[in-house]
Amino acid sequence: MEANVNPLAVILVYFDSKGDRLLYRYPYQTLGQAKTASEDQRKSRKRNPFAVTHVDDLLQTPSQVVASQSGQGQLQGFADDVLSALFAVKPQLCNQKFELKLNDVRFVSHPTLIPHKEQGSRTGAGTGTSSTIAANPSKKQQMLINIVFALNAQASYSIVKCYHELSKRLGLALKFEEQSSGYLTEQTAQMARTHDEQQQQPLEDTLALIAERCTLAQSLRSIFHDLSNTGLLSTSLNHNLTLCFCLPAKAHQLHKKGSMVDPETIDRCLRALKPYHGMLLLVDFAELLDCVPPTGARMLWQLVDAYNPLISLQSMASKADLSIEHVYKLVSHLVYWAKATIIYPLCETNVYVIAPDAPLHTKSHLVEKFSTRFAGMSLFEVISDFSLPTSIGHLTTPLQQPARQGILAQMVIWMLQHHLLMQLHTYVQFMPSEDEFGDSASASCSQQLRDGPSDEEQEQDADVDQDELHDGSMLSMYSQPLPVPVSSVSISIGGLHRREASEEQSSLASDNIAVQPSSSHKSNFSITASMSTDNCDSLDSIEDEQKLKELLQVFSEPDRAAIRRIPASSNVDDLSLLVKLYQMGYFKSEHHLEEIMYFENLRRSQLLQLLDKFRDVLIIYETEDPAIASMYNTK
């Protein structure tokens, strides 16, 4: 697959009023053997001495077959005059995509028409061109420049599209430099003179000499090597214009070998970006500047100064004094260039599991790399804790030292950077169960709700509640998270949960005080007041009953019956929150808990208590976020 990503060659074809010419190509290799075999074969044939050799005949001769040798990865089999005739297209085909497939090679480019700089004479420019412009100043001369990339014919559509985009950008950059300083005319004239001077020399020597004399040839050679090695290039044309480009299918393999991430997959991930998402850098800060031109460096550094894997993109935008739209664009750019990845901000409630395609064999280079980063630690020992879905909070205890908690967080970040862990999110599906016992069961259930539970049933319920609390129910596992192990953010989160607990305890205490009867007021006035209070309570109960019926109208009759059997459905607040989330579409397995918490401004404890109360009609399960995981599960 990697061979389909790398270019086989880059070719520069020039065409103006004097004709077409292949000025430069890289890599350059000896074609003498192919030419000699072709000439011998043509001489051995008995042909009409007056016949004209047709280009199609050359394409079909066995010695002239275009071949991409897998060992060398080079373009072989075509002479320069044939390539020049192929790619010096007519003006009607310019300024649009040009694609040609011959045997096992695909050529892709964007031919560009560039007008000559309007100037009577120019130092270093061709004499013929300048004299033509001077003689006809009203006629604007144009030249065609075509930078062609030769690819393996099996390259995907996404890869071909990326190379076409690069050829288009190169044409526009050269057009800009030509209009500002006549750079292209000067370079092409110097290449043509070198070819004329070195006619008796081997072709590879001529092309090597061109690379020494012409900065444009040096730029094309640098582009070829960058695309083959890293897929990332930052090239300066004419020491003035910086061209930045990324080939994602190649660049993302630097962090996960064998992955094929195309731009369409990245676009799907970036379209799903939300303010609650976070960013995780995959490279050092020093490696970030090569992905942006100098004009965009200032805004990037603003984001880098505010970077923290523990906070969301919205928090980073506020800290960096940038709009969330600018943060989206910067983060999208870093993700496209394989400099960063999208995560949910690191906290103790995050659940992780070993990625299914993690390279964890005994000879993996990551084993030694992990030991170098964390002295005295074994990668297999640390990552074994995530053999089953596990939250960071379960791996920490209040008795651990803060330094140990910080090291654990750093190890999790390291494993996320190397795609060894995968985060699981909790999704909710509304799925009411059928009434298996018929109307009699519903009648007995409603009668029991009216009469209230017996003493024995109350004792059994209390025992069940205690067992669920100690055996690891959903609330016991998630509603009381431990402090986050690093940075000041962890302290604030832990304090938040402690404040919630204290608020709940204080509210319970105030409720107990409110319902305590007063024995000192036994006058007629107090009796009248109590009677009026009873009337208000009865009115409130009637209003609550009416509101409950209105809320249940949202559901169908079978769903309504299933919800009525749940004791929490008699609470207006609980049922109102359930109906609100149901109407918003959060119970269709399309939104995880973190997303619901963000958009509805809910605490995790509130949401988990609701799910626990209505667990008879709500099913929860854990899986990865498809938008984020799609980038790293592609082969």
C-alpha cells in the first residue's frame, strides 16, 4: 500500500511559441539500454523507408512499456521527447485536471497557462522571448507549464486527488512568481540552455547539472524526497514564496504504520468537532511550525500556549483569546498534518481499553521507547490494566501520592499518542420492555403503589439497595469519581463533586427539618392552618398528577404503560427530565453521555441517577466514538 502513495517521478514540461520541451524530471536514470533495444528492434523490422513513425506504435512496443519497478520505484521506459509530446497539452486542456493512465502508471497534473512578465528586456531571460514581446507589446505572450506526477496505477482516488492539488498549487505559485519577478521565464531559459550545451553528454549528467544551476529544479527534487519520506513538505520557491503541503495517507503512517487515512475520513472527523472535544499533540512544539506559513505562526502559538489535554477546545479558545471557529480551523489543520489528534479531555471518568490493532508484540519498538520515557516501567504491565474497559479513576486511590497519579496520567497520554488505547463512551437507547404478565400484573402493581409497600418488602428493598451499592451498581461506579490525577484542574473537579455531595446532604437536612411536626402549637389557629396546608397539598398533588399525564402523552400507549410501572415516573422532576432528553433525541444511541452533559448543562451525577431510576426502559452500552475512531481503524 505504501508503494501506491509514493510518487514514481516528477516531470516538468514547458511549452511556448517555440515548441514543447521536457526541461527536468526526477529521479533521472539511464535510459540508454531501453533506447538501444528499441532501435535494434526497429532496425530488424522491414519497414517502408518513407513511413512516418507513429507515437502509438512507440507506446505498444515491448521495450517502450511504462514500468514502475517495485524495487527502485522509478519511472522507466519513455524517452523525453515522448513524455514532452504527451504532456504539452493544448490550451483547451489547461487550468483543469489532467490524468492519463498507461499500463501500470498513472500520470496526474494541472497544466497552467502563465503569461510572460511584460518587460522589454530581462537579464537572464531568453532572447527570442524578449524580442517577441518587444516587437508585439499589445500581444500578451503565454507559456504552458505542466508539473506532472507519475504514480502507481493502483493509487486510490484520494491519493490522485492530493497530487493533482499539489500540481495545481505549484502552477499557481509559479504564476505568482512569474508576474512579480519573471522567475519562471528565467529558470526555464537556463534549463533550456543547459540542455543545448550538454547535448553530447549523458542525460543524467545534464539533469544533475540543471539541479545545480536552477533553484526550481532543486525545489522539485526536494518535493519528491519529502513526499516519499514523510508526506510533509514546506518548500520555498524563489526564496520568497513558501509552499506547504501534506499528503495525509503518508503523513499519518509516521505515527501508526500501515494506516491509510484519506482526506475524506479526516473531513468526516473534523465535521463532528464539538466544543467539548479536546486536542492531543502528537509531536513536540518545535515540529509544529513547518505545517503553517510564517503568516499563520502567531495564531498557532496562541493556541499552543493554551494547549492542555485536560481541557476542552472551548476552554482553550477562551484561554488563548481566540474564537471557537479559529480554534476549529487550527486544530483541523494540525489533525490533517498528523501533528495532533482529537480526544475527549483527559479526566478520571474516561474509560479506556486496549486498541484492537495496537502493535503490542514482544519485538515492538514501542516497548523500548516506553521504557526510555518512563524509567523502570514496563509497557505490558501498565497496559494490562486496560485489558477490560477501565476508567482512570479505578486505577487511582486517595492514598496514592500525587506524583504517582501524575505519572499515570502521563502514561495514558503517551499510550493515546501512539494509538495503543481506545476511549469508550456510554450511549443510551430507549427500549421499553413488554408487559409479560398482562393486565393483572399492572393492576396489582398499581394497587401496590396506592397501598404502599409492606414492612417486609421495605426491608427487602433496603437490602437490595445496600447490595447494589456495595456490589458496584452504575451509581457507585460513576457518580462518585476520584480526583483527577494531574494539574490544578483535577483539584477543581474533585472539589466540585465534594460540593455537590455537601449540597445534597444540606438539602436533605433542610427537608428533614421542614417536615418535623411542631408540638407547641395546638391552638385552633394552628388546626385551621394545618387544614389549609392539607388543602394546598391536595391541590399540588392534583396539579402534579395532571402534569404527569401531560408529560406521558409524548410516548405511545405501550411505552406509557412501561414507564408507569417505574416508581420514579411519579416524580415530576424526574419524568420531566426524561421527557426532555427523549424529545431531544438523546436516547437513540447517537449521543454519548459527555455530549448530553455539555448541551443540556447537566452534571454527570444527575444524568447517571436518571439512567439508574429508569433503567427498566433505558439500555446503556459502551463503545467508541465513531467520528474519532474512524481515522485510526482504516487499513
